[in-house]
Amino acid sequence: MDRQAGSEYVTVETGAGTLRGRSAGDGGVFLGVPYAAPPVGPLRWRPPQAAPTWLGVRDALAFGPDFPQAANPRFRAPRQDEDCLYLNIWTPALGEDAQLPVLVWLHGGGFTGGSGSDLRSDGARLAAEGAVVVTLNYRSGLFGFLAHPALSAESQHGVSGNYGLLDQLAALAWIRTHIESFGGDRARITVFGVSAGSASISLLLASPLARSSFDRAILHSPGAARPLASLADAQQAGRKLGDDLAALRSLSASEVLARTSLLSPAVRGLTTPRVLRPIRDGWLLPEDERPAFQTGRMHRMPIIVGSNSDEGTTLTKSWPVDTLAAYQQQVDTNFGAAAAEAAALYPAHGDAEARAAVAAMFADTQFNYGTRLIAQCMARQEPRTWKYLFARRRPHQADGPHHGEEVAHAFGTLDRVAPGEQADFDARDEALSQVMRKAWVAFAANGDPNTAGVPPWDRYRIADDNHLVFGDAVTPGAAWRKPQLDFLERFYSR
């Protein structure tokens, strides 16, 4: 490590080469660090290859490109490009002697979008609590999750798809190898994420290939425990793009992106597999998460897992479900013989109640059920399991907190809003953010979120389904949506 007095830059020696980042107190910020070879040309739709090395000093002063996707004003990457496998590091102290816990963030985005440059996941304030914070990009959409018979034929494992999960494992391996150069403790790596990022963590907990990739996990609203598409079904869907692999690899990135809708329906099934996301390929993911978790075939480690009290409203706002008939179709399609029981638990007695009922079904099937299942199954193996419910509604909102709205609190980025977004957080939000940051860093450091400044947080008890509620105040809670989640357990057990 080299820091010249008064300089805004600092350099760090890594096994890959020397990086120049921006100085920040006793630490620094390093952006756009490559953790794998660019997945372009013949490497499109292949597992990530070894990270590049370099001679001389490489600038790490700007975010790397995002993978091609719909534009998002919250993202700070300079452009979009398939050459997207980069990570970003915020550290409050440099040098191998610092030995700080490491928090590695996996972004959300429904496995079709997202970025490590998101304003909400800027790592500066979380790092200031005493941790090295890393964010990263991984391939998603057709770039990260296309399965196809021709791709499986060229794989030594006979599989395709799941490239985005393999990217995450490559990034975690890079971090394990090099993070001591940035003040991190390679033996205390906590992976945390939201939505698709949290779903990825859930899947990695059940993947034999992910053993020893990380030491602790914090799962924000994991999209977990629903049936996974099989490799055969995903390959068949992938053929919609064509059968000539050379022609597919010759397409421009924009031409690939334009074909997303062929595999990604506007209205997703609530209880059925999706093909444009991680799939059960028989290698990286030998089985669905639910049976793996329930039989104890998951990597044992301390975890925190939670969800938000209104996960469904914003994510179903574009769905055509404003009539009782549309609601009933959702119930019948997703629950079949159990439709009557589902309708009783998610009632709608007229058109005016249809949308809210569908949103509640979405929240429970996509997020709340998986959250509770992960807590229950890990707690059977690892007593250091904690559960939360984020319930702090933004002052201007009539509903919420919506999916992902806790991210700014966890990172301390309440003032980081994109053009057109409303920044209306108040002192209660600032206080809640401070509690969450302290808890997350304490957990990364010690495997326990309890620390000074955090209200007592009991370990998870299966019988009580106890959790800590992050709301207007931080209070204990229990049995969140028990009747509905018990129904879903019975439904998936049939």
C-alpha cells in the first residue's frame, strides 16, 4: 500500500497487479476491479474465465460497465457492455494488518437487471462502521441465464445456464484471495443481497460448488424455495432464440437484449418455475432448494434473513389484475385443487379488492414463504440464525415498505436518490439506518448482530417464528403471516 501525503490517490498491491484508487481517510475506494475475463465473443454463454493480471498501475477510479439491460437512473456505471465482470471495494483501513470483516453485496433485479453501481448500495457509510464493503456485477437476463442444447453440448458438464451464479462464485473466489490487500479478513466473508441477489445466496447455500465460498449470509427478501425449472425445460425454451449457436454468438448485445421477452413473460407464475433465472441443472444446482433445505443439505453458517411488510404492491402494479375475474384466474392457475383454500386466505370480494389480493399472494409466494423456510431450516442446524421484518413505511407513502426499500437503510444511503425520486426520509429513518448498519457489521464481525446501539435481537425459534421488526421503532415480533405461510407449506408438500 502506498499513500502519498496530501494525495487523493492510494495504490494497493494485489496478486493480480497494482491498483490505484481514491483515498478516503485511512482507507480508500477502488472501483471497476476485474474479477474475471470479459465474457465476450467466444466467451459469451460460458463459465467465467480466470481474472486478468496486469503490469504497471491500473486505475480503479470508475465503475465498470453494467451488463446490457433497461436503463436505470440509479446506476452510475459509465455505459453498458457485456464486458461487465467488475467489483467495487470500500475500505476504512488498508493493509493486511487491519483484518476487518468483509460484506459482499449481490444486487437484485429479477435476474434481468441490476448493478453494483446502484446509488443505494454505495458502500462508504456502511464501511465506516468498520467493514470492507464490496459490490459486484454478475451477468443476468439472456447473458447470464440462457440454457440451450447447443450450449450444453459444448460444456464439459453437459449443462448450460446459471452463468450469473458462476460469476458470483468467481467474484467470491477473487475476494477470498485478494481482500487482505484491502484490509479485509479472508476468513470472515459475509455475502448479503436483495431479491435476486438474495435468491442467489439461497441457491448457493444449497450448491455443492459453493462450499467454503463465504462464511456468513444476510438475505434481504430472498426469492427462494419455489420450484426451479429443469435443464431440459430451460433448454427447450432457449431454442426460441434459434438453434444456430454461432449465429447467436454473432448477435450484437442489443440484439440479444431485444429477445428477452421470448423467455420472460410480463406476468410470472406465482408457484411455477421460471426459465430465465437459475435452473436445476444437475451440476451447480442438483436439486430444488426446498428439499435440500428441509433435509439439511445446505451449507451451515450464521444467517440473518428477512422480508418487507409490503413485498407485492410495486412488483404487480403493471399486472392486468383489476377485476375479480382476473384475480380468480390467478388463484385457479397457481393453486389448482387448492384454489378454494387460497381464495379464503387471500380474499377478494369485488373488483376493488382484486389487485391487493394478488399483491399479497405475490409477496407470500415470492418472498415471505422462502424467508421463513430458510430461517426454519438453518435454525435446525445452526443456532446463530436471526430473522427480521422491515416495516418502516416512507413518510409520503400510503402503502409499503415496498420490495427493496430497506436497502438504503442498510447502507446508510437515504440521501442518495435518482432524479425524479422523492427524498423524504426523516430522523426516524436515520436512526433506523444506524441500527441496521451496526447490526449488519457486528454480524459480519462476530456472527451475531447484537451489539451496542442495537436493541436485543433474539435468535430465531422455530416454534415462535420470532423476529425483530424494523419499523417506526425497533421491536420484537412473531408469527408473521402464519396462516398464509402454513398454507403454502401444505401446498408445496402435496
